[in-house]
Amino acid sequence: METFLIKTLQLILSLSILVFLHEFGHFFFARLFKVRVEKFYMFFNPKISIVRAKKINGKWSVKFFAPNVPPGERQAMNSQGVGMVDDKGKPIMEPIPLDELPDDDWRKHPESTEWGIGWLPLGGYCKIAGMIDESMDKTQMAAPPQPWEYRAQSVWKRLPIITGGVFVNFILALVIYAAVLFTWGKEYLPFENAYYGFQFSPTMVKNGFQHGDKIIAVDNQAIEQSSDFIEKILIDGGREVQVLRDDSLVTIEMPEDFAQQILASGESGLITIRFPFVVEEVQAGTPAHISQLQKNDSIVAINGQSCSMYQDIAAALDEHAGNEILLSFYREGELHHVPMSLTESGKMGVILRPLYTFFETKRVEYGLLESVPAGISLGWNTLVSYVKQFKLVFTKEGSKQLGGFGSIGKLFPAVWDWQVFWNMTAFLSLILAFMNFLPIPALDGGHVMFLLYEIITGRKPGDKFMERAQIIGMLLLFALLIYANGNDIFKAFFK
């Protein structure tokens, strides 16, 4: 439960930062061009808001847990005072004249932005006056355009208002990456220093890899770290992997459908570093404590079968779960053998020496001036890599791996680590920027697509067309949201 809460809090905080700044990008450019922003909300607020505030006559009015402000419209009346309806029997609405509203009515002050926090933590929004968006404010759009509205601005002003959110998310990612490099630097394990080789996932083994292989190159290009290797074979379609196996150089031919195989398997950790099983701490009352294991004991065999790597020993312990084994280990250069009764889950009750103590890592430090170009480079390369991966979504196997909030939450660690948190936030900021820029109606990219049409043809798309496109786009997004989160639920209960 604690792990779930930590991951959830990290997810909510990260998305809150990203959504707030994304919407602020729209807000900034709208106000720069003197376009009114009617509402700016962190989180969604169906029916009620946790808090909402608005500046009225120079003073702030704040309300807590209050119903939302009703729309500033009413049913139009004919000359006989009868409510008017359209051909479909729906009421015809008209704006309420401001002079008919009392001074303390928030609707009487549309020039001031309503700020608020909703109760549904799934995003946020910035409602810009005179813009066809998810609010679908048909009454306002039916009235003549006003100078303070989005639709009354030139296309060259509307374009930065629309792209402001994507722009801020992209710049935010670069700033975070630069700050992370400046604060923590960059540390990784060069492949040449993985002295004991790698452990491979079942699909990797099926395609010719053996546990303990040392990866040298892909398509004759040297590989320095795991992220480079994964990108080469999954995204760039590398076909020949050179590995060192028992002092012999072996070439493994990768199949053309390797990426689809990995997606179909659902495997995430394709390779892990093999390292010795050395005791760091013995937990009281456990089989290891009863058998008098000590710190620095190095396990080398179980039931006489030689195995000294953590992965091999973990597999052997699972195999003998609940049974007694004969454990062999070295202590201060001397070989010892002790019987041990494992728990039903196959545990001994020890904490292992940290992996990084066995290897020489490479660390790069960045000064303030160095971190800026390095952060820009890291952010750009990360975005390019993500765009390359995006093509996999359109495969049968890739579509099954689409995930929603649950999948995103799993990206965060089980313990709070600020370096990992900010790295993940920067990555999600790039994803948010890219996804919002897709040419889908209801997304920023859809609006940009219609603006480009206007620039090229010199004609605006009609309001009716824009309304229908907005509805279609929203339906597509809702369907994708339901599908992605449905995948998470299916995996949680049936896999």
C-alpha cells in the first residue's frame, strides 16, 4: 500500500506540474495579445470546485467547496414573452446582459480570469474567450466576435496562443534535463565494465542470447550503455549483435519481427547486469541468521551445483522453496558448507551488497554552462527516440501495450528519489508536448492544422465544421483513454 501511495503521489505531482505549465503557455500568449481567459483550472471541476477565486473591482473573492458558476446565458424570449426553441425543440439561448446581473455575481466581470482547483486530478484547462474547444460554448460563438476574443485575432496571433502549451512543455523538459545534469551529473555502467556479462529475458534467450554474454556491438557499432543497445535493436532495427561468449566472439542474427516479439511478450527488462551474490546484511530470525551467515559471505554453490551470480542463485532458491539445501560460500578466502531450510517463498533473509560496488561506473559532471547544451542535447535525443518508438504503437502487438495512468505510474520508483522524479517529469513533458502536437481535432495539433489551412487558403474553416471536428476529436480521445486504461485494468486482473 505504501508503494502504491508513493507512486501515486509522484504521478499526481508530476502531471500537476506539467498540466499547469502547459495551460499557462496558452494563458501567457492569450494575455500577451489581450485575449480574455475566462477560466484557469488545475484539475477538472464537474459541478463543484475545491477552491475558486476571481478578482472583482480590485478585490479577490474566494470560495471553497462551492458549486461552479452557472453559464452566463438564458433562454431567449419572443415578443410575447414565450421561450424560443429551434427546429429540434431545443431552447435558443442568449447571453445575459451584464447590467442585469448584481455586482457580486462573478459573471458580471468577464474581463477577470476565474482561477480554481477542481476535485478530479486528471488534468486541467484554460478556457479562452471565443475559442471552439471542449467547453463547446455555442451561445458565445453565436454572438458577433468581440475584440477580446480568440476568434477575432489574426492567424499569426492565434498560432502562438495554440502552440504555447506545447512550446512550454518542450522548453520545460530541456530546463529540467539541464538542471538534473547540473545537480547530479550523469553516471552509468559502460558495457565494457560489466565483467560478469548480462542476464537476458526469455525472448532474448529464444533469439540466441545466453546468460553471461558480454555485448560488444550492434551492426559493428560499439555499444557503451544499455539505453543505446535497446534503441539499436528495438527501434533502429539492428540485425547483427556481436557478443563475447567464453572468450569467443559470436554474432547473433536478429529476426525482422524482433520488436513485435518483445511487444507481444510484454517484457520490459530485456537485459540486466549479472553480479555476485554477496551478503551485505543478515536479517534476524531468518534462515540465513539461523545458519549463521555473516556480512561479506559470498555464495558459490547450492546442493553442490556451482552458481555464484545473483540471478542463478535466485532461480535455484525459487526451485528449492520450502526445502532444505546445502549452501556453499566463501568467508575470508575459506570455503564453508552449511545446511539451510528456505522459507516457502524461497528466501534466505539477507540483504545483498549493492550492485554498483562490484563495477567501475563512468561519471560525468556538468558545470552550469556545460549543463545547458548537454540538457538540450539530452532532451532532443530523448524526443527523437520517443518519436521513433511511436511507430510501434500502430502494430498489433504495440496497440496491446498501450497504457493509461496505471502504466505511467509504474514508471516512477517505489521510493521517493528526486533525481528519478525529475527525469521522469522531463520525459513525460516531452511526451505531452509531442502527443498534443498530433494533428487530431481537440488537440493543439488539430487547431494548428486548421490554422495552417487558413494560412494557405486564406479562408477560415466554418464554425459548424470546427464544432463537429471538435466533437469527433474528443470522441477519439475518449475512446483512446478508455482503451489505454482498459488495458491497464486487464493486465492487473488477468495477467
